[in-house]
Amino acid sequence: MANLIIKNAGWVVTVDPSRRIITDGAVAVADDRIAFVGKSADLARDFVADTVIDAAGMLVLPGFVDTHVHNTQHLGRGLADECDIPKQLLERLYGYESEMTSEDAYWAAKNCQLELIRSGTTCFLDPSSYYPSETARATGETGMRGIVSRTAFDIHNTTIGKMPSKTMFRETLAEALERAEDTVLHHNNTYDGRVRAWFALRILAGCSDDLCRGIRRLANKHGVPIVMHASESRDEIVASRLSSGFSDVERLEELGVLGPDMVMIHMGWATPREIHLAQKYGFKISYTPSTGFRLGMGDTTYGHFPEMSALGITVSLSCNSAMSSNYLDMVRLMNLGAGAMRSTRLSAFIFPPEDMIEMATINGAISVGMDTEIGSIEVGKKADLALFDTRRADWRPMLNPLSNLVHSCRGGAHTVIVNGRILMAAGEVRTIDEPEALSECQERGIAIARRSGLDRITQSPWPRL
């Protein structure tokens, strides 16, 4: 028996160990797991389901896993444009976060996940905010799979500038550790296991050595991973060396914090030594090319992501946020991530479509420690799937659907399934009242911009009549 059957699919891209692409394929789902993958003609007659999707002309993929999504920043789209990293963080981003309410954070997360679902993303890793409970609540409602964490800072006057004066940014070491642990205790493995909670070291310039060691002790105690931004920009590398004498990852090794249960976001300014440490300790890298392009960080010029991948380091893909990348479309990101590395290395052979699809699916699953559950279409794994309709102008003609997906199509999924549940069917999101969410997003986004004063400095210089 099955709850859901997908049949007649033009292509089922399994990303399984053999990397099979099944034409005229079928997938059967029983409860929350995949019960059959193969040819439609081989689908047993005793597979009877309440819901049958005729996927003729469609590409069926594992749902994308985005390893860096700040849910609560979604109401700030446009507020951090045209500025460098110190200004982006301390003036724009923290200025925005200073004016958020918990209800703002909830609606930000809900609209963030609306965009993720529409793009074919089924799982995200949120690398910390001050509102993990609201993100967890939104995830429970939208049906997505996600990881939440709480921001932990205990240094308020950093080498890249001062934190805002609001109380939320002025925690002691004890408070930061207690609140981070409370998030894990309350949210890990909730909502049928779809929501998990990790520890985070958001930006090392705001973290003392004692905080770094404390987060490692808590991660070991509870058996959950750590996510952090590292070697993100030249500004932060210089700041790290000024304050500690080490680059970000080198400092963590000195403190005894490194381990395979870590995701390092950005790493566009990773030193050769830090790349060696990634091999030695087995931590994972989250490549965020759109942020580097938008903020002019230089990580596509100085980053070594193809080399990391060739060395066997797990490299995944991530969109970041509406305030940094400005979009959360993994298809668009795959194209950008491949093109950036090809351009800087004057080689059309770097990061072929197959590599980018692996980074967006199975590598993301490995990074978040769920590769036995998601990231590929295999019997026994969770039914997290994205269907793309290829019967569109940007897909045709089509000789290699993987090439079309990465290099030519506009993105936007047709149908999205998480845990065996249909979250979006034929472009209609079922788990979110979209008109209501969009209205809340607009009203709350404008209100936060006004309260923070950022609305005055983010307007176009062109005259508005």
C-alpha cells in the first residue's frame, strides 16, 4: 500500500550511490518514506494510493537542502544593499533585528519558507537568530524540514565595531550559553522530527574563547552539531588576527573546538591551513556564492571551493537570506555558483551540472547529518521530493535535463513533498495562506524599516514622484 504515487515522470534523478536517472520513472510513498523507485512499468499493481501524480514531462529530484538560511531576516529584504560587511552587519542587519518583535520573526520565517518551498527546497539549516522558537513554530506549520539555533554573543565591542545597545545583543557568557542550550532542549526533534536544533557560533568576532569552548562542551553533551560563519570576508579575517592572532578556523583548532559535526559557512577567505584543517577534522563547507556577489566580498576570486571539493571535503550550497543574497532560489544559485568558479579560473569544465546538483541535495544532507534520511531518492528514505515541469520555453529543447536545470531554466518547482506530505501542488502552496503571508510581510517589513530608520538610507537616489 502507498499514500502517494508519482508515475510517468520524464526523469527521476535519484542521486543515489549509482547516480541513476530513470526515464518514465515512478516513485511510491508509504507514510513518510519512499517505498518504490523505478520504471513506471515496473510499479507493482498492488501499489494503490489515494493520491496519484501524473508526472509526464516532469523532472523529479530529491528536495534541495539549503545549508544557510536566516529565516528571521526575511522582512529586511533591500535594507542591506550597497554596503560592505561591517556596515551590513552592525548598522543594517543588527539595526533591523533590534526592531523586530517575536511576531515579526514568526511572519518572517513563514514568508522565508514560502519562498523556499516555491523554489524546491525541502530542508534548511538556520545558523542562528534571537527567535529560534518562532522559526520552529513556523516550520511546524509549513511542513518543511529545518534546523534552528540561537545566536550566542558575549563580546559587545568587537574588532569590526560595536554591537547595538539593545539588551538582546548584550548577553553575558552565562546567559548566552544558557539560552543556546535551552533552544536545543526545547526544539530538537520536534514536529515529528522535522525540526531539529543545533548550537551556533554566529560570528567569531562576537564570541570569547570561553564561549567557543562552552558551545563545544554543550554540543558534546547533547550530541548535536555546531554551525557558524567562518573566514567570510577580508574584514573578518583581519579582525580575527587582530584579536586572537589566528584566522577563524585556526583559532578554533587552538581552542579545541573543531570536529566533524560542524558546518562552516562561507569560507571564501579560507587559508591553505584552514583547508587542511577541513580535511583533518572533517567539518563541512557551505558555499554561498550569491552573498559574495551581492556584497562584493571577493570570495569567488579568492575562494577555493572546487579545490575543496576535489580534496574530498563536503561542500554544499546555500542562499543565506533576503538581506544578504536577496533571493532563496537554489536553481538560480546552482547556475551562479558554477559560473563564478568557471569565470575566475578561465575554465568551462569546473563544477559541471552533476556537481552542482550533488551540492544542492546529497552534500547538503551529509552536511546536516541526515544523509541516511534525505538527499537522494532511495527506498527507505524520507519522501522529500521536488518536481519541476520541463514543458516550458526555458527548458526546451532538452537533451540533458541536468544541464537545463542548472544552466537554462528559471527555477520554481511545480510540486514539493516533505515527509510524504504535499506542501505545494501544481504551483499552489497548501500549507501557507499565501495572500495573508505576503500581506503581513509587506506591512511588517515597512514598519521595521521605519522603526529602525533604515527606510531613509535605502531609497534610490532617483526622484520619486
